[in-house]
Amino acid sequence: MNYIFGVIGGQSAGPQPTGAETVQKLCDRVASSTLLEDRRDAVRALKSLSKKYRLEVGTKAMDHLLHILRTDSSDTEILGYALDTLYNIVCNDEEEEPDDSEEENHQKQEDDMGIQFTDKFIQEPDNVTLLLTLLEEFDFHVRWPGVKLLTALLKNQCAQAQGIILVSPMGVSRLMDLLADSREVIRNDGLLLLQQLTKGNAAIQKIVAFENAFERLLDIITEEGSSDGGIVVEDCLLLLLNLLKNNSSNQNFFKEGSYIQRMKPWFEVGDDNSGWSAQKVTNLHLMLQLVRVMVSPVNSPGGTSSCQKAMFQCGLLQQLCTILMATGVPADILTETINTVSEVIRGSDVNQDYFASVNAPSNPPRPAIVVLLMSMVNERQPFVLRCAVLYCFQCFLYKNHKGQGEIVATLLPSTIDANSISAGQLLCGGLFSADSLSNWCAAVALAHALQDNLTQKEQLLRVQLATSLGKPPVSLLQQCTNILSQGDKLNRRGSRVQTKVGLLMLLCTWICNCPIAVMHFLHNQDNVPFLTGQISENLGEDERLVQGLCALLLGICIYYNDNSLENYTKEKLKQLIEKRIGKENFVEKLGFVTKHELYSRAAQKPQPAFSTPEHMLFDHEFTKLVKELEGVITKAVLKSSEEEKKEEEVKKTLEQHDSIVTQYKELIREQDSQLKELKEQMASLTSQNEKLQNTTTQQLSQIQQHKDQYNILKLKLGKDNQQTGSQADGAHVNGLQLEELSQLREQLEDLHRQNQSLQTQLTEKDNVISSLQMGVPSAEGSTSENTEILREVEKLKAQLQSQTAEITQLQTERQELLGRCETRATVPVTGEDSGYTEKIAELESRLSTQNTETQKLKEEVKALLESKESTEKELASATSTVAILQAEKSKLQKEVQDSKKEQDELLMLLADQDQKILSLKQKLEDLGETIEDEDDLDTKDQFDDDDDDDEEEEEDDDDE
């Protein structure tokens, strides 16, 4: 101990040891001391020497320090000294900034030294794993230097350290616990550690995100005061940017976790915006960058659109527009806000429509687009702000045909309002102003209003400009070409390369894929000679780009030419190029565009990012157009007329084949749809069939069950009838006799009515025949008429015979009923009660009276039959007189109708019988008997009616 204190603080009498010797002695003491206190003091001494003698301590003491970390892990004090010493060895931070070149060289050597010691430390992966284990120690003197040491290792060798931490068990999770530490120093240094850990490693970024990093970081930002917070808020935002930038998985997790909604309070700016602190500006700038990361054009279209929708729904876009129109906002924040709003609305119809409705708080209110365009064409505004406004206007018109139409409409004569400033007027003013940057910005903005919109290209041809008093107005297309062609002579606007490039980009975009615009451009006789002259000249390095764009414009005139102008057809323009320029020279000049150094820079991303206004030459969308047209224009110029004809023929045949293929495709689609419908119908019919089969089987089983039940009941009823004996039989017979007697009486009444009607018909016919015999002369007429009359007479005879047959059937039915009654009346009665014999006597007396009535009825029928025979004789004699029968024909037809009415009456009788059957059926159902089908019942009823008729006829025959 005394030795150590002497080395550190005391002055010895002998020669002073060097730093290397002191470090070596301390290392020996650490390695050889058995007491923990001695080792602790030696490590403390190494810590004090580690900054001054960094190289010596690093080369000689690192292994001993690592050994202390492994063996003395129970003593937190010695662990803290060892970790601080290692941090001083590895860290490259310098408190004082270098003043001259020697200090810079020294700093470089120090940095190289830190990297070398870092390589030595992480050469053994177990060292990093040991450090991660020590971070679990809650003691401040261990955890804090451990966090600083790991941060320094990640700064010096990020990729190697990330790889070791990634494969360490629970390595990232241990580091995430630092954010939950209640000590702000450790938490804040933990943020710096996670910043270094998540740089450029998507796997670690995903693990950190799924360890609930978003929730913790947003909570810290809210606790620290959001945009008004300090450096901690900045560190949280930088970590969020690391986690979200170019990481679609984390972006999707951030969106689905509803964390976008928690960003809205960050942008709530008050009315008093004066006195913004530098930290607040930095914080808000990072917050805007975080919003842009979520809706960046380089992200997947689906993810970007969903984030844009969420930002509109939660009110974040509205809040950004409020900042955009607020006063007192710093210029850099305003510029970044414009860029952020640009990407939030880019390609989103809903967001673009909302932005179009935003008005600036002025008197009178003006649309935000107009206010922004005023800044863009104002040469006094900062360059970055003008670029941001141009980007905002481009994003507003991106895939927005409605917005393009509204911008072009402000240029048309019918919609111009002299009392207000419109977007079209500002663009025209910027297009023809003295500022070349305003010319370029206005030309590019107007080109975006025409991008991929043929309708607006044709509408813009209607725009007329008044150049000066006393001169007729000229079209906008003509004015642009006039400025190009007359610029060199006037030595003003057109002479500047930036203005020429802007106008040429506008013209190329305008006439591309628009034959009408090509015709208008070629209609001016000065345009083609100007283009050929510009291409054929040998100009300087700066003018090569103008030559290339002129070649591109002339190539578009060839490729999209519809040969409507005789002087400038495709073939004549190609001949002109071959004579004045040369095809190879033309193709070479065309290649100047894509070979320009600023072309590739503009093609990288949509946002115009230029260091100086002079570098502002190409637009991102125009680079896409050049890439698309360069090859086809080259082919169109180099091809001969014969090759073009062959290609046209091939195109026609291909079109024909395509039409045939499309027809077959449509036919196949129709057949597919029909097949689908038929399959669906078949499936439905199959299901219906299965259902019907199931119901049929169920019904059959039910019918079988009913039959079985019926047979059982029938057997039971048979047994019961046998047991009850003759008493029940006698009662049943009496009941049946009473019912059948009532039925016989009704039938007799019906027969009386029929006899009366037949007698009246016979008397009427006798009267008619007698009247005819008295007043009609002998028959004259054709034989055909006689045959017809005979046929009518035969019909009448047939009707009479049918009526007679019906009467005989009724008689036979009556006879059968009487026979049944007599047989049932003779059934013996075996009961003790003597009242049954009296009832049978009464029944026999009633039957005798009924027989007498039946006898009388037979006599009446017999009389009717005799009258029928006489009538037949009279009709036979009447056939000799044809004239009488001719007159009788019409009357006989009426009689036929009457007979039909009689048949209808008979049908009514049948209907009454059906009613009786229904009532009997109801009684059977009440008795529990099964009922047969209606058809069987109908046939059975018909057979019963025939039986009744037969019985009546038999009775009549017996009476006779």
C-alpha cells in the first residue's frame, strides 16, 4: 500500500520511475496480490494512469483487468475501477478540440489506438458476454461504466460488436432493461448505447422494437416535455429514426400499434411562436423527419398509403398544415414541414383533396397552394424553401388527375378571374420572369400538371397569352418556342441554360404521347429549323445538355407524329435529320442527356435536393420519361421506311391476332362463367335431390309405421267385434238402415225431379213437332243438309239413351241398397232385451212402405219409357220432312244446350255426393280409421254410385 501511494502521490528521494515501469509494477501487484484490498488499490491506480499512459495501460493491463472482472465479480468497487479503466483505454473522446494540424494528427493516432484496443477486447467474444452479464448488476458504480464501455466498443467496431451481442443469449433484452432504470444518467446513456447498437442492423432493430421500445421511448418523450424537452428527447427521436428508417417490419408494427396517433401532440404549436430555442428546433426537426420516414416514397406503396390514411384520420396532417400556415415559425422548420406535408399527401386522393381545401389565414383567404407558389416564384425567398415548395406542388399533383385539371383550368380563358391571383397566373409569371430559377421551377411545376394526362395536354393548347399591346395573342406553346428560338438573339432569358432546360423539359412532357400537340408544335415553321440548328452546332460543354434535349424533342415529334402535316411527316423529318445532322450524330447528341452527371443524381429520389441553384437542371419524373423514350426514339430514327412498313404490317397482324386472342379469351371467360353457373346449379340440384331422397325415405318409413299401426288397430278392432257379439251387430245394422233409408228417400226425390223435367221436355218437343207437321210443306234440300240433320237427331237420341241409362243405374243402386237392408234386417239377435224385435218389426213396416213407393216410381218410369218410345216414333216420322228439320236445327241446338245444363245439374248432384263423402271421411278420421288417397276415394265413389244405380234397376225389374 505504501508503495502504491508513493507511486501516485509521494516524491521519493531516488530516481523517478517511468510511466511504463509504474504501470508494469501495478500490473504485477494486481496479478500477485492475494488480498482484495491490495488488488483494489492497484486497479484504482491504473484507472488514474489510464488517461495519461493510455498505451501502456492498454497493452499491459487489459488482460489483468479482464481477469479481475471474472474473478472478483462479488466486489462492486473493484469492478467499477476495472470498467472505468477499460473505458478510458477504449474511448476516443477528447474534451478539448484540436487547434492545429499536429493536434489533428494526434487525435487520429488516438482514434486508431482506440480501435486497436477495441479489436483486442472483442477478439474474444466471451469478453462482450461477460460485460453484458455485469450490466445486470444494479449497483451504479458497475452499471454506468459498463454502459459507457459497451457504447465505446460499438462506436469503434460496430458491426463486430453487434454480431456478438446478437448471438448472446438475452443480449438485447438486457440492454433494453436500461431504459427502465430509475437513474436518469444510466437511462440516458442507455439511449446512446441503443443508438449505436441499432445502426444499420435490421435484425437488432426488430428485436429492440418487439421488446416494447416504441412504448418506452414515447413515454420518455412525453415525460420530458415533447418538443419543448431537452437532449433526452433528441436521443429518443434519434433512436426511433434508427428503428424505423428502411425497416418495413418496424414501420408496420409502429402503425399497427397506434403509435402514429401519439405523434399528433408533438406538433401542437401555440399562437406565440417567437423565441424558439435551438433544442426545440432540433427536436421538432427530428419529429418531422420521423413522420417522413413513415411515408417516404421509397417505402412499399401499401405501407405508405396506410400510414397516410392513419395520419389523416388522427388529425396529424391537419396539425402539420396549421404549422405550415402559422406565423413566426423558423425557416428551417417551415421548410421541413413543407417537405413532410408533401410526402404525407403524395399519391393519396383524400389527403390531396384536403390539402387543396386548406386556406391561408389572410384577408381575403387564399388557398395554401397559391401562397406556396408565390414563395416559389419569388427570387428573394431562400433556395431550400423554394425547392420544398416545388416538391410540395409535385406531390400534390402526383397521380391526381383532379388536381391537374384544377391547375390547368386556372389558365383557360373561361375561368380566369381578374380580381384574384390563381395558381396558373403565378406559373405563367414565373415561366416568363427574369429569374432563371423561377423559369425552371415554373416549367417543371407546369409539366407535372400535364404528367400522364392527355386531356390536360389538349386543354393547355387553348391557353392564349397577350404579349404586348396591339399584337394578337399567342398560344402558350408558341410563346415557349419563341423564347427558345429568340433567346440567343435577345441575349436574355433564353440564353441561360437553366431556362432552356426547363422549357425543353416542359415541351417534351407536353407533346409526349399527344399527336395533337405534336401537330401544333410542327405547325410553326420556325421550330424544326431551330431544333436542327441547335443539334448540328458544335457548342460548348454547358450547351451539350441543351443539344441533347433538342434531339429528344425532335425525336418525340417523329415518334408521335400522325403524318397530318405533309411537310413534316415521319419520313420527311428523318430525311431532314439524315441530311442536316446525320443519324449517328443525332443519336450521340441524344445520349448527352443520360450521360450528364446531374441526371443520375435527380433519378435517385423524387425530392429535388440540390446544393446550389446552378445544379437544378433535371426533374425526377422527367428522368423516367427520358429513360422510357431514348430507346424507342433511337430505333425510330435509325429504321428505314421499308423496315417501318414491315413493322406496321407486323403490328397489324399482331393486332389482328390480339383481337382474335381477346375474342377467344372472352369466349373462354363466358364458358368458364357458364361452367361455374352449371356447377353451382348441379351442386344445388344434387343437394336438393339428397334432401328429397332423405324426405322420401322418411315419409316411406312414416307410411310403413302408419300401415303397421293400422294393421295392429285393425286386428284389435276385429277382436273387439268378436267379443261384443250380436248386440253390437244389431245396433250397427239399425244405424246403417236408418242412414241408408234417408239416402234412398233423397234419391227418390231426385228421381221425381228428373222425371218431371223429362216429361216437360217431351211435351215441349211434342208441341214443336205437331206445329211443324201442320205448317211446313214437303221437304226440299240437299242431301248434305239432310245428313247433318240426321246427325243432330242421332245426338239427341244418344243423349236420351244416356239419360235412360242413368235412370236404370239409379234403379239398380236402389235395388242393391234394399237388398242390403233386407239381408242386414235378417241378422239374428241373441241379446236378452226383447226391444230389438220390435225395432226390427218397425223397420220391416218402413221397408214395405218404401217398396210401395218404389213400385209407384217404377210405374212412373214405365210411363216415361212409353212416352219415350212414342217420341222416338214421332221423331222417325219427322225425318221425312227435311225442311221441317232444317228449321228445327237451330231449336235443337238450343235444346242441346239445355241438356248440357241438365248435365251440369247432374254434376251438382255429384258435388253434393262429394260433400257427403267428405263428411263420412271426417267421421272415419274421428273413429281412428286410415284414409285412402283422393283418387282412390273418387274411383270408389264412382263404383258405389254404379252399385246404387244397379240396385235401383234391379228393384225396378223386380217390381215390373
